[in-house]
Amino acid sequence: MVAACATTPPPPPPPPIPVAPEAPVGAVLDDWRGVITAADRDRYQRRAAAWSLALEQAKRQPGSGDLAALGELIDPEAARPSVIPPGGNYRCRTVKLGSQGGEAGLGYVVYGWFACRIENTAQGLKLTKLSGSQRQAGLLFPESDREMVFLGSMALASEPGARAYGQRPERDMVSVLERIGENRWRLVTPWPANESNLDILELVPAPATARRR
């Protein structure tokens, strides 16, 4: 009877729920698939079709600049291993292939050289075009030994720098960075918002004494 009337001790407290550690300050964003918009995912998945149409138009329609001199820059199969570029200042130029205006537009346009920069930031490797009337900026995400995925935005004319990806859908862009030679890279943008069907931004390291143009 005494044992039956004894107070039952309370059960032990449950173990504390483990708390996931916070991401360290400056953590690199490496999951571009969780960031990309549906529209840009579609462009990315159809980049082979953009190459095909843009090159067909470039070779058939009149254009501006020396297309034949571009060499591997416009070869879809030119990508090489070890794609990650070093940080620093770069000379960069845009080549537009194909025409969204069909037969009425130029098949290609080769622009002059401007200034770009690649730098390590808290979010990861960032590419910024510093001069020119079309200036993209965004992050480079590792994808493979031959490819990095760029998610960024475009600033036009006298506008301030490009906004973060996703803030202005009409300015968002997805591109692929590839190394195509010794100290030579290209940023390939399929189905850009205006003018062409494929944009290529060529990048080569700027001489240490070169002035920004």
C-alpha cells in the first residue's frame, strides 16, 4: 500500500532540439538552381538552340565587324577545363550573334573593348562590366570543370549599377562562363532580352598599367 501511494517521479526532460549552426558570415552561395527564375531556367536549358540559330543567322546575314577573326570565341565546342578565372581587372568586349528582328536585323555585331572586373565577395565570385552602355553584374556559380553559371542583371546607358538578380525580371540574365584559351574566357548569354539571340562577352586580363576605358 505504501508503495502504491508513493508519488511517481516526473519523467526526465526531453533532450534539447539540436540547432543548426548559422551560416558563417561571407558564406559562398553555390546553389544556383535554388535562385534562378523559371524564365532564365528555360533560357539556360535552350542554350544549344540559341547557339544554332544565332550562328546560322550570323553566317548568312550581313553584320558589323570581323566575324571571321573571332575564331574559338564563336565555336560552341571551344570550352576547356579549369574554368575558374582569377580575380582582377579584365578587358572585355561584346559580340552579338543573330537577330531577333529576323532578316531585317544584323546577323552579328562585334563591339570594341571595355572594362570588366572579377572579384571575390562575401557571396562568391562576382563579375561586373564597368563601362559601356550595357553593363551586367552578377555572381558566378560553380557547375563543372568547364562551366560556371552566371546569374545577374543589366544596367543600361547612364543608369547606376545593375540591381541584384531577381529585383527586375526584365533585366535578369543567365549566362555560362567558359575558358576558351590561355587567359581567355567568354560569358555566353542565350536568348538575351533585346536585339540578338546569343550574346558573348569576351574577357582577357587587363595589363597592370592599362587605363579603364
